[in-house]
Amino acid sequence: MTTRSGGFRDRQLGPTLAHAARHPFYREHWARHRDTSGALDPWELLAALPPTEKRHLSEDISPMLDDGDEIVGVGFSSGSTGSAMTRYFTARERTLVGAFAQAAAGAAPAGGPRPLRLDFLSTWHGVGGADTSGAVLVPGTVVDDEHAERTVHMLRRRFTAPGVASRVSMLSGGVVGVHAFTRYLVDNGIPVSDFAIGVVGLFGGYPGRSRLAWLGEYWRCPVLDSFSVSECRGKALVCPHCGYLEFDPQLVAQAVALDSPELVTAGTARLAVTELYPFGIAQPVVKYLTGDLVEVLEDTSACHPGHVGGLRRIGRVETSVVASVDGTTTVLVPSQVLYDAFDRPGVCRADFRSTLSGVTVNDLAQPHVHASLSETEGVLRLQCRYRPDDSGIDCAGEALAALRSWPAARAWADRGRLVIDVVADPATAPPRAKFA
């Protein structure tokens, strides 16, 4: 499965592949495809090319500069799932990407004052929240109580600049930052009626169902999640109904089989993304395996026909429960399902080192849960151990029901091929850095 909705993607895929082929890494990585590349349609060629992995980006793809190119910026990936990758941006790339962004903004409806969007600054994930063409950005931060109070002041403030809205109406930032700020407001008794926020945008992590519901309950407006990877510039807005990923036009998404480099059009798969030229001039990123698992939406899972055949994210490869039985690789429980199953009262959370003294409830970090898979006489046993909190709530039954809600787990359990145990264990270790 490949996102090929035409327009910018159709125009730029060929130039993207041709430009990347000049880079020493891709010349070697694509060596056996170079002789036939001229005879293939760009989409066919992209499907045939081998994927790029994190180890390639961090070790092999150094910047490629033409005569007169000047490096004017440096970005980096978080490195939370491996070594960090440094990305270099040239003056030519900045100019071309700026023109692309300006053209996109020019297509936005005109008229009325420009909205104000408060954006929580973040250098961890390398990308901003859901873009809103024409919005005026206001910086915010929650590093300590004083900065949180200044952010509250900016949201309460009335502005008088000509052509600009009088109140901040949009809030965006990383999942943890927005959650920490909202927790600060709730724990300090600051009502949402003090503000004029009409939409909240999230990026940089998996918020989970309960967290999304809690944020929506406080802000009383749509809470929009976006998916992104710090190795590429761009994002995908997440449909709140079916999880469909609507990628920015400069990104091409592909569903790669779980156990081979072949593309698939149904079921679960690994996600690969390509950043289209003029993005990535100095360091092209083509068919990059992000480490995420996706599911191809069908008639029964998509919320409307336009989303059928699209992708929704279901978790991380390294923290999902994957089994290889009878020659078939199956995602028994994806990490997002595992996360949601234990994202509830009764489960202890990792300590969150917040400098906000006004925050009294520690629900910012991820739950302590560890899943292990074993096999005895053809029967798989999935044991999920979690650390109970001090509430005394027994949530094992609810967690088990949530785990069995995933179709593959339910089908294997119904056939007697899978047994799921949920065990409360005070010694359960903290979760991995990027659990879901």
C-alpha cells in the first residue's frame, strides 16, 4: 500500500529518487536496481527499492552539498529508539521549502483576522504541532511554575494588533507538554472558561484513549492528534474516529510486510516514509522504516469510504507482541492496545520528573507494564505483568478484556492457541522510553 494521491507526490517522486541516487549511500544501497530504474515508473521503482533503516540514517547518510551550497541549520532525531540522527539543512533547501509552505498558506481561505496559536516549544521531537496556515504563533512553555503562569497569562490576554485575533484560540504541543500544562490548570483550579481555546493539537507521542478523553473533557473542544517522526519534516493528522493517517503532501507512506521488504495492501505492516524533494536536499530520506506498525483500513474499520485502503498506526514494532507460528508472522497485541489496556487507575506509572510544584497527580508518564510471550506444545502464553498503584483497585479483568479486544488475540484465544495472563506484580520494571 502506498499513498499516491496525485498532485505534488506524482510530480516530485521522480525528482526525489533521481536526486537521492546521486548520494553515495543510495548508489550503494540501490546498486542492483540502478540498471533497470530508467524502465520503471517512479512508483514501481519506489516499491522495488529496499527500505532504509535507522542505522543507515545515523551512520551512512552524511550531507551532500553542491557547489555554492551553504549549511544554515541543524536538526536531530530524538534517539529514543536508537542512536540520534543529525540532519543538515542548506540555504537552497530552506528557500525552496519556504516557497512550498508559502504556496500552501496562500491556498488557505482569506478574510477575517489571523488566528493566534500558542505552541509549546520542543526540541525533543523536532516537529511542531498540527499546522494552521496563516496562524500567528505565540510561544509557551511549562518548564516550571513561573513559566506555566506566564503561559496562563498569554492565554488570558487580549491582543490589539491589527489583522490579528484578540484571543489565543488554538493550543498545540507535544503530548507530555500539553498534558502537563492541562494537569497544572486542573490541579490549581483554573477553569477553562478563563480561555478561548477552540482546538488543541498534539504531536510527539501516543496520547492514549483515556488521556485524549481527559484532555477533551477539560478543554471542551476537539483534541487533534498528529503522527510524525523526527527524522522527517511533516506529519499526518490522525482521524479521531478510525485513526486514518492523512499525511502532508511532502510525505509518501508505504505499508511494508512484517517479515519481508514487500509492500502489502491489507492487514498489519511496518510503516515506511519518503520525504519528497525539495525536502531533504542535503540528506534524502527514502523508504525509511520508522519503527511503527500500521494497519490497512478496510470497509469495516474505516469511518468512511475515503479512508478505506489508508493506514492507521497501531504501535511500535519493538514493544508490540509479535509471534511467528506456522511460518506466519502475526501481531498478537500491538503496543497501542497494550498501552490502552493498562492506562487506567490501579496501575502504577513511571515517575515523571516535573518541575511544576502545582502538579499533584502523577498521570503524565507511562504505566509500568511488561509483556512476555512463551510457547508450550503449540500453545502461546502471553503474560502481562503490571505494577499496581496504591489505590487498591483491581483492574486485571478490565485489562484482560482490553487485550482480548484486538482481533488477532481474540481469534487465537478462541481457537485455544493463546492464553493471556494478567498479573499484578509490585516488582514490574518501568516501561521503555517509547512504549507505544
